[in-house]
Amino acid sequence: MPDMSASVSLAVTHLVPLAKEVDQNKVTPGVLGFIVFAVMALAVWGLMKSMSKHMNKVDFKEPPDPEAEQAGSAEKADSAAERG
């Protein structure tokens, strides 16, 4: 398997002359800018898909708080004692 940085530098070497064919008085992102943008868009899409998959695995249901249950039952007992 060839080195990834070598293939990237080879691709950039072939794309830079394409960008120089454009009028030198215009400033445009060119083909290289589009490729960089497309790669970044694909990376964000992949990350969002992965995050969505991981968020679906998360269980947000919390167990009931035992201290809150004790306090609630104590208040019910106090109010029942006052009534009766």
C-alpha cells in the first residue's frame, strides 16, 4: 500500500497547474479549493452520522432519587397528620 502523503502530494502537484490556468487578475478558490471543501463536508457528514449513532445508544432515563421520595412521603405523612 503506497504512502498516503505521497499520493496526496502527487494529487496536489497535478492540481496546482490547473489553478494557475485561471486569469491571474481574478481571485477564485479553484479546483483545489473545491476538493478541500468537499473533503471537509464529507468528514463533517461522517462525524454527524457517527454522533447520531452514538447518541441513539444513550439512555437518558434517570433512576428516581431516593432522597426525594423520602422527603415526599414525609410531607404526605405530615399533611395527613394535620388533617386527621
